Amino acid sequence: MAEQQRIVINGGKRLEGEIAVQGAKNSALPLLAATVLCSGETVLHNCPRLSDCDAACRILECIGCKCRREKNTVTADASVISGVEVPTELMREMRSSIIFLGSILARCKTCRLSFPGGCELGPRPIDFHLKALREMGAEIVERHGYLDCSAPKGLHGARIALSFSSVGATENIMLAASLAEGVTEIHNAAREPEIADLAEFINKCGGKVSGAGGSTVAIEGVEKLSPCEHRIIPDRIAAATYLCCGAISGGELILTGVDHADLRPVTAVLEQMGCSIYTYGKGHLFINTRKPLVSPGTIRTNVHPGFPTDAQPPLMALTSVASGTTVFVENIFENRFKHASELARLGAKISVEGKVAVVTGVKALSGAELISTDLRGGAALVTAGLAAEGTTRIGGLSHIDRGYENIEGVLRSVGADICRR
Ligand code: EPZ
């Protein structure tokens, strides 16, 4: 159904109003995997209604958990795990389903997953995940596109040094280590806010995780974890996207339910471009853009607390109408500029050379027919469409629906002329 649909935007409207930011997709997914560790019924609040979360729930049900959703609360009952295999079609639906390996292995000592497919951003290897789990005692055989994993004597603690601060690998190790024998140390761990959210969840269930958010995370394995109730942190990338939407429209937005600290790498760049940003109260953030936007210079994506790669596409859309030249250096994924050619159809001036994209700001964009190439690339097209003169039609909505809860409804509520047909 989403394939025939189009988001249709008549650009030029100034956004004004308040947006309650959704729960974080990239926290919800590892947390849904973490419910496998608990023999009982876990409750996750502020879980965004996204196709990726639905896919994660289907994986849980496939191994015998019972999942149900009431609005933004998901309950997952993992009292009984009746299977340890995640079939290909589910693995292909969402490449981050590799995150289930650690928790299924920890709980059931065996797991069979098909190799997660690559995605639009590149091959998405999982070598860090497999190397770490092997160091914890897992035997993993890769054959016929499947991963046969087992730890007959259970997993044991290990001192793991990640060659790159991989978010998913850090999360997978934390999940596996929480029920392993002994202590696991992760050196050069990812420091993204979602790591701390996962650690808080595991500790609420009776686990012993320390150092999350820093470069060294220690996990002392425990016998058993009991289910808990947890509220998922706000989605800093959805927040960053809506800030870019507000800024490109020359508007004035209040975001609620955000974590200012998590957004600092993005708000610092927007202030550099001429936006005024104030944080106040609990989780409120105000942005207005009265002055004409200027280029922020060079943007290098990096692991947290550097500039987040997921915010690079929407920011590129914003810089395409800022005066001056912006250089983007994409250090995290090897193929994350596919939205540049779609933005060029609106009149953006972007030249891409490997991991560098050079954006020369133009006075105005004009509407066109576009196709989303990936999740955040699609968000970039929506951002640009808000400012493009005339009508912009965007296809490939299944990409956007993976990470944004009702994006057209949210933007319409603050004055955008946008609908889904
Ligand atoms: C998480 O992906 C996020 N996804 C991504 O968000 C985000 O872009 C990324 O972290 C970086 O912040 C979820 O949390 C579900 P990585 P992940 O492991 O864990 C290479 C979005 O738009 N790598 O930190 O897959 C990998 O190829 C998505 O919401 C290996 O080489 O990211 C990539 O170049 C997109 N071997 C780099 O590391 C491995 O074993 C970063 O990957 C694992 C990763």
C-alpha cells in the first residue's frame, strides 16, 4: 500500500506551533530485543508506532513471545520462548534485527538467524557482533546464508575491545553479557544516548551494567532478569529532523519531550546557521529562524557526541537553501548521499565525491516528483519540499514510515500544507 502512496507538499508555508517528539526508534528496537532476557511481561512506554517496531514485535512473536500494543505502550511477554530461529523474511525486513542475536543466545543458549540483508546505506556488516560473541564463548557457523549460533555451556564474560564504536555491536554485547557468567568489559563502546537507555532498562530488570554513555561499559552477568516497566527516551533524530523543517520554513517551533543534551551536536550547528534556540522547562526546546540562513561550514558526521550521521540528510536539505557552501564529510556509512540526487531535482546544487558532498546554497528550490531512497534520505526530501516553490510529490514512503510516526500529520499540525495520497 505504502508503495502507491505519495506525500504531497505545497511548499512555502511558515511552520509555527508545538510538536511532541516521538519515542526513539533506535532505543525501542534494542529494548524490544531486551524483553527476551526477562521471563515475564515487560512494559515499554513511549514506543513509537513505526513499521520497524512492528517488525521487531513480529520477531518476538516468531520465537514465542506475546506482544500487544495500546497506543504508544507495548507489552511483551517472554515468559516462554518456544523458538530460537528468526526466518529470512523477518531478518530482511529490518537489518538491525541482528540485535536479537545477543538476547536470544543469552536466554536460550542457541539461536539461528539468517544473515541480515544489506540496506540502502551499504553492506552493513556484522563482523564486530560475531567477533565479540565468539569471545564470549559462542560458536557461530555461517552457512547457506544462515548463522547457527550456540553456547552450550552458556556465555561467559570477556574483555572486548571494539575496533569501532559500533552502536549495534555495543548493544548486542550488553544484551548477551547481562546473563553471561562473570564480567564483560566493552572498550571503545558506543556512547549514543540509546546505550544508556538500554543499560537503565537492564539494571531495572536486576542486571548490573555500569559506565554506559562512556567509552568503557562493564556488565556483570546475573542468574536471571525480571521484567520491568520502562519509558523509552525521546527520538533525537526525529527531533533534529523537525528542527530542520522549522528552520527551512523560516518558522518558529516548540518541541516537547526532548532531551536537550542529546540534541546539542545538532542545535550547535543550527545556531551557527542563524537559528535562535532556547531550552526551557522539562524537555522543551524553542527554535525560531528570523535571519536568513548561512552555511555552517564543514559538517563531519561522527559517533556520539559528534554530529549524528542520521541527521546528515535533513541538515543537507536545510543547507541547500542557506547562503554559502557547506561541505559534508560522511564518516560513518559509505553510501549515505543518495538523497543528494533527489534534492538536485528540486534545484539544489550538490556535488558528491565518495564520502564528501559539497552543497552550494541556492535562493530557492522548486517542487518536483521525488522518490525516497532510504529512511533519513526520505526525511531530507520532506524537509526540502516544505521550502520548495510549488508542489513536491514524494514516493517510497515505506522507507519514511520505518522511522517517523505520522510525519505528515505532525507537520500539518504546525501549518505545513502536506498530505498523504
Ligand atoms: C545504528 O545502526 C542505528 N540503527 C543507525 O540508525 C545509525 O545510523 C547508526 O547506529 C550510527 O549511529 C539502530 O540503532 C537500529 P553501527 P548500527 O554499528 O548499529 C560499520 C537510522 O536511520 N559496522 O554504529 O548498524 C557499519 O557498516 C539508522 O535510524 C561494521 O563494519 O550502526 C557502519 O559503517 C540508520 N561492522 C558503521 O560501522 C559491524 O559489525 C556504523 O555502524 C557493525 C558495524
